[in-house]
Amino acid sequence: MVTTTADKHDRATTRNTIQRALVLEAVRTLRDHPTSADVYEAVREHHPSISRATVYRNLGVLASRGEVTRVEVPNGADRYDFRTTPHCHALCRTCGGVFDIEMPQVDMASQVTDAHGFSIERCEIVFEGVCAQCQSRGEAHVEKDCGSCHSA
């Protein structure tokens, strides 16, 4: 039987490994939307022989399998969320923190009136502003109108 590179890749992304379990546990334990570097440091603390590439690769596999959520941060490192149920995020423009936002879920894709030929597969909402901790420290002026959001 001949094993192709594609076969090896499929097996590598579908089988559960000890390293993958360690990475998943780190994301669940950190609970603060860690970066891949944060996850690497958390795993390395208890397993010093693990490589950065192994952690990063396993984060990608976990995200593609839906076991963690990748939160894309413009001009910053992607974050990882252990919550995989639909929810929104808020990004603090001062400290870079990412926070879960609870709000009623709306099927945004069904509300699109002109998709320009796109087959819409998903929608992610990330609000931007200043978190409560940064506001209390007076580290940033709170802008009421970010220019992207408009009240009716």
C-alpha cells in the first residue's frame, strides 16, 4: 500500500495526540483569549521539550476542527478562544485585550441583500473600544462614535 503526503496530512490532522491535548488544555486553562505565544509558554512550562512549531501547528488543527475558535485581531496576533458556541468579541484598542460579548444571535448571512456573488460561509463580529480596566486607569479617551458603528 502506498502512503501519499495527503494521506499523512489527513491522519496528522484527525488523530488525537498528546501534544494536541496539551495545547487544548492550555487554551481552556488560560481562558483569556491567549495568543499562540501565550499557549506555547503555558505548555512549555510543564513540557519543556515541546517545540513552538508543534504548538502553533496544533492550534491550527484545533481551530480547523472547531475545537477552539481563532479570533483574528487586525494588526495583532490572532487569539484563541476555548468557547466554540456562537458569540461576539470586543477588542480593547488600548491594551489589546479580547473579551467575550453576550448578545442575541442573529443569522447575519440571511440578512445580506447583495453578496456580490459570494457564498457566505460565516460572519464574525468584533467590536472595538476601550475596556473597563483601561477606562478606570484613564489610559485612553473613550470615543462614543468609532466611525464604523452608527446609531439609528
